[in-house]
Amino acid sequence: MDVLTLGLIGGVLVLLGIATAVVRYLKRRTDLGLDPAIVETFRLRVWAWWLLFAPLAGALLAGKMLTIILFLAISFWALREFITLTPTRPADHRALFWVFFICTPLQYGFLMLAGSRWFEQPLGITAYDIYSIFIPVYAFLAVPARIAFSGDSKRFLERTAKIQCGLLICVYCLSYAPALLTLELPPVEAQTAAIQPAEIDEDEAIEVTPAYESESVADLMQVETITDQIKMPYENTGRMSRLLFFFVVIVQLADACQYLWSQIPSRHPIVPTISPARTWEGLFGSAASVTLIGAALWGVTPFSHWWQAAFASFLVSLTAFAGGLTMSAIKRDRGVKDYGTLIEGHGGVLDRIDSLCFSAPIFFHLTYFFIKWG
């Protein structure tokens, strides 16, 4: 971890600590006239952020492997909540076994192999070529085929669609968040710049015989190249960790800003039959706020220009909003308020990561495009 990465993670955790202290102060000062419901909502949201950012920070500090395992556990739990909310039939149990204990671990297993030569040398393909199509192609074909083998055709399409939808959202889409750690980021300028000849004072110049001059320069360049190769993995590791943490921060800020902007008077709900709390004011206010924040945090990202960080943040705010609205529609269809009860006041894990699930593949491919575009 470099200093900039540690600074970003530490800064977020310090802000959470300050928010926790503010909440405790507001809880005690009942004479301020604040709405207790809003204070309680703020307290629960801060607690949910602690549960998200503290494990993520610890995993990033421990390394890529533990971070992927953390997201594997989150996907597994979120998929469990989704399947529990959408009951299936006994004939689907074998297909569900495949989904939970084969498809989900394999998806994250391919992520762990990303960056290695395990695929590239014998097969001529990368791990991205596998994990980007494994679930939407092979798993999506295997699930309905396995259910068909059970011999139960009652509500076949409905049962199949439920499992595929859960696998797509909770596993495939979310896996693109830790996939940010596998991106091949461009080297920093200091590491890619050509070695410039140093200015030497003529009075202090050291005479080098022609026979040894070329060898000395070659040795110097070789030492510099080896040093850069040694430093490169550590630099990229810090930058990729910072990119993932930046993405999670932006998504959570988009949710928080959407909630805050929706509290202004004269609200206009977008889809009142599904989520009356989601308003046009919240959508536009969140998009503008997060875009400015993303541009301000451009220095901690690997983006080449500030407008790339701003545009990525803007797009994340829209996809996060769409993710929350979509998952609310599913809950409305099932007649429940939350997907689970794991997080006090905020339901289950899926209630907190719905925005992440929808934003992760969009942010990943946009970042990939910016990197390739240069």
C-alpha cells in the first residue's frame, strides 16, 4: 500500500468516526428540535457504512486474495437472501446446489487467476475471457437444463428466471467490483518516462574512456529497468486498491446524496408505485454532487484526466439509482420491505449492495475503456 491509498482509506474511516460522534451528540441533545426519525436514520446509515468500509479496508490492506474472498462471501450471502425471497420448488434444489457451490466459487476463482499466465501460456486467453462469459453463457445454459432434467415443468420459466436473475445480480455483476484489482493499469509517468541524460558541470565532469562509456550507460539503464520492474507491481497494487475503494465510496455517496436531496420540499417521485422516496430532486442532486466529488478526488484515481473521474462518478450515480429502484421493484412484487435482517435498520446484505451490483460492471468497463483509450 502506498501513502496515497492509506490516506484515502484512513480519511474515509476518520470521517466515519466523526459522523459516529456527531450522531451520538445529536441523540443526546433532544432540545435541538431535530426530527428523531431523521437522526435515527442517519445513525443506522453510519452503522451500515461501518459494516461495509471497515471489512473492505482490512481486506484491501491484506491483499488481493482476501479482498476477492470477501466479495465471494458477500455474493454468497446476497444470493441466499435473493433465493429465500423468491421461493423455488424441490426440483430446483440440485440446480441451486450448482449455483451456490460451483458457479459462484468458480466465478471468483477465475478472478483470482487474473493476471497470471495460467491461461495465457497454454491456451492463449486471459482470465477475463473466462469470467466475463462464464455465468451469462455457460451457467445460464446449465441452470435451465438441470431444472428440466428434474422432470418438473410447473412454472418452469418463472423458476428458471428467478435463479438466473439472482445469479446475474448477486454474483456476476458484483464480481466486477473486485475485478478492478485485476486491471492492467498504465504505468505512472515517473516509471514510463525515458531516462534523461543528467546535466553535468564541465568543471566536475568525469572523463570516461570510450571503451567503457557504452558499458556504463548500458549497466545504468539495466539497473533502472530492473528497479522499475520491481517497483511496478507494488505501485499497481496500491493504485488498483485505491480504484476499488474509490468506486465503493462514490456508490455509497450517491445513495446518501440521493436520500438527502429527496428531503427537500416539493418533491416529485419518479415511480411512486414502486419507491415513493426516490425523487427527481434526489436523482439530479445526487448526480451533480457525486460528479463534483469524483472530480475533486481525481488525484487518487488512475484516470488520465479529471473529466474521466467526473464522468465515471456521474454514470455510477445513475446506475446506482437504477439498481436501487430495480431491487425495490422486486421487493414490492414479493410484498416485503427488506431482503433480510442482518443489518439493523437496513435489512439484509442485498439491501446495501444493490447499487454496487448494478454499478460495478459499468464502472469496470468504463475504466477499462479509458485505460485502453489512454
